[in-house]
Amino acid sequence: MKFTDSHCHLDDKVFTAQLPTLLTQCRQLAINRIIIPAILPANFDSVLALPKQHPKEKTQVSLYPCLGIHPWFLDKLTDIHLEQLANKVAQTRSDIIAIGETGLDGAIAKKAPEHGQSIEDNWAKQYQFFDFQLNLAKAEQLPVIIHHRQSHDKIVPRLKKYQLSKAGIIHGFSGSYQQAKSYLDLGFKLGIGGTITYPRAKKTINAIKRLPLESLVLETDAPSMPISIEAGGVIGQPNSPVHIINVFQVLSEIRAESAEVIATQLEKNLDDMFFSK
Ligand SMILES: [Zn+2]
């Protein structure tokens, strides 16, 4: 069996010192590919540098950067940063495999008044950045990696409008079977991560039990989204791409298929979306 972490912030400084060791551990666990989204212009160059600093020839682990702007970081960003993103994508088109992570976040919008901004203005800016990135993905024929929180009702209509040919991944999916289905109908796949290691996430677990295996991919979101202690998480330790194995084990318990069948199909799902020419 082989594994891919389809969403890992490997450029985060918590990993820097131990990165060679971490990549060796990944190789030993057959984690052969790691997809690395960007979150804001300040980290574009660091995600792009990783595959050069840690080449596959040395590590046996392929690193795949993406470029995008996350909805959490818009406060200090302006149109100039969108232009920077578009230029960077144009310059590095053959080095990246997706636009992301982008998305819409309802919890951030709700908190805007605490920072002296109206909820409406916050949504307007989130939409401006999200729409720009959906347009970019469409123009560049790239998949998108989408962050959601309290925002399925806003993201789905947007995706219906844009009809992206390469679709993308709904990162850290949590939600109902119906919400999941509306993404699958648009060609999207669902990123399955730490959420399913918490038994209280009943709605999400029930949805993931019933959805076609063709719609799922594994992810950790490391160093964020820690897995549960029961599933192998360690208190006080940041999440790590090696925990993709723990997420896989929990998924294998939830699903009816054998571990081999699941692992093979999940890799194929990523091949189809990102790695087929
Ligand atoms: Zn992320």
C-alpha cells in the first residue's frame, strides 16, 4: 500500500529543523507524496522551494506545491496580492498542481465586528478573493483546494456558477451526506482527515461510510487539525504527515471494503485529479 497526504503545510516552521528525518519517516511508512498548499503571498516562495530543497531523488517522497490565499489572512491583503498570486502562478505553472488553499469561512465573517469590520464587508472581501482564485483555476486549468467552515451554503452555489473543468478537493470535509453529494455532483473529491478520528463527528462519519470510495482522499492538514488521542495523536505535539496512516486506519474501520482496496482507490483518486496528463 502507498499513501499520499493531500493537504499538509510542510513549510510551517514547526517542521523545518526535523524535515529530513520527517521525510525519512514518511518514506518508511510508504507515504510517497505530499501536497503542500500555500496560505498567503508570504509563503509562496517557501512552498515552491521545498521540492528543490528536498528532491525526490534523495528522499523518495514527492512534494507538490500549490499557490493560493486562505480566507483567514485577508485583513492586510489587497488587490496587489491577488495580482502577485496570478503572476506567481504564471511564472511557476509547471511546478504547481493546484490553486489553494482558498475558500470561504463563516466563523471569520461572524467575528468581523470584533475587529471593527461589518459582516457584509467581510463576506465581500472573502468573495472577492475566492472568486478571483476560482477564475484563476479555471483559466489555468488547475484544480482548487477549498477551505470551508460554516459555509457549504455559500461555496456550493459558487462552484455551480464556475463549473471548473478540473474541480478540486473540499479540504477537511465535515458535513452531511447531502452536503457531500452536492460537491461530488460537481466533480469534487472530499479531503478526509482528523475529523473522523473523533467519534462525536457522527454526521461526518456516517456520510463518509456511505459515499463512493471514488470521492475520498486522505489528508492531515498538519501541523493543524490534530487527530484524537485514541487514534494515535499525542497531546502537545503538532499534527504530522505521518498521521495519515492513523487517519487511514480509522477510515478502514468505518468502511466496508478491505484496507488494500481503500488504499488503492484513494491513490487512484489523486492520480485522476492531479497526476494524469
Ligand atoms: Zn490547510
